[in-house]
Amino acid sequence: MSQPDDRPWKSVSRFPTFVDHLEDEGAFSVREIVANLDVDIPVDGIVYHDRGIRAPGYDATFIHEPSRSRPAFSVEVDTVGPRNTWAVFDAQLGWDLYLLQADGVAALAWVSDEEYKTEEATMFETKHDALAAGRFSFGVFLYSGSDWEERVDRIERTDAPAYLKRDDGTPVIPQNPSEFYDYIGSSATELRQSGGNAPPYLGILEVEVTID
């Protein structure tokens, strides 16, 4: 666990109205977000992060979901190869989107008020402090050049729907769907229907991580 004096992200920028903006726009992609920022962040690809699951893709799109029984938004990854990765989130939990930057690394993370209050508030005075310490469950890491090529090669060498990261940052590379689901302790159907056994305060309603 990151300690309060551990700040791997040197720059943290908050976008507090991103859910409202998404409702107005209907959808927008990670590449669009980055292109509209006053920063120079090259993006050849992204890696979607869901509590240790890492799914590489060429882009990811946030989508307003008006037809659901509760206010919701989803994230759909334009994955590498014949993979399917998307997740649906409860839009009622008070979400903020953050741009995180460090030396040569950048990410977008979305964090609910409920996640911060439940997991981080006793350790960090603000959401900003928690994000600076790398404390978030969902995000998209931005890559370019050889860093991106390495992640494409990593996933293309397998028939797994995604790879994983341990708490210490080392990768776990399943070779097929069975190994992947065994490692996370869930079948594809259970993962989708339970939101990956996520507690309610994380706000995830469904998650799909499969390979055709």
C-alpha cells in the first residue's frame, strides 16, 4: 500500500464535471481527451486498468448509458486482437476524472467519492493526495513508442483476454483464458455479472474481459 509520503505521480489535474460533459456529448475517447488538453502526451496505445487487470488497446471510449435502470456510463476498449474489454459504472457516486503525469508516464483515472471515503480518507486528506499516491481502482495508462510495442508484444504472445499486475507491480502473463480466469478466481460470466466481485462503493456494475 502506498504511504502518505509516497507520491509517484508528480502532476495531478482534476476534471470534476466529466460525467455531466459525457451526458451532453454522448461519448468521447481517451485520444480525444488528450488531444484537447494543453499538454504534449504522445499516445500510440492505452492499457485499461481495472484493479490489477490490464487490457491493452489502441483507444478507449467513455459512453453515456441512458437506457439503463440507473444513471450509468461505460468504458469500451478498442483492444489488441480478438479481445473484448468493457465496463459499466454507476454514475451516481460522484465521479472525478484525473490526468496523472510523472516522468515519461501518463494516465487518466476516474475515482468516485465513495471509493475515496471508504478506502483512502483515513490515510489521505483529499482525493488529490490519494491520486498522487497512485491510489485508484480504474484508469487508462497512456503509452507510445517502444513502451507501447512491448505491451502489444506481451499480449499477442498469448491467447489470454488480458494480463495482470501484482500489487508489487510485476506482471502476470496468463497464456490462455483458463489461466486468466483461474488467476482472478472467476469465470467470464461471473466476472461480467458481479462486476468482478467489486464492493458496491467502487460503483462498477458489469465488466467484460474475454477473447473470441
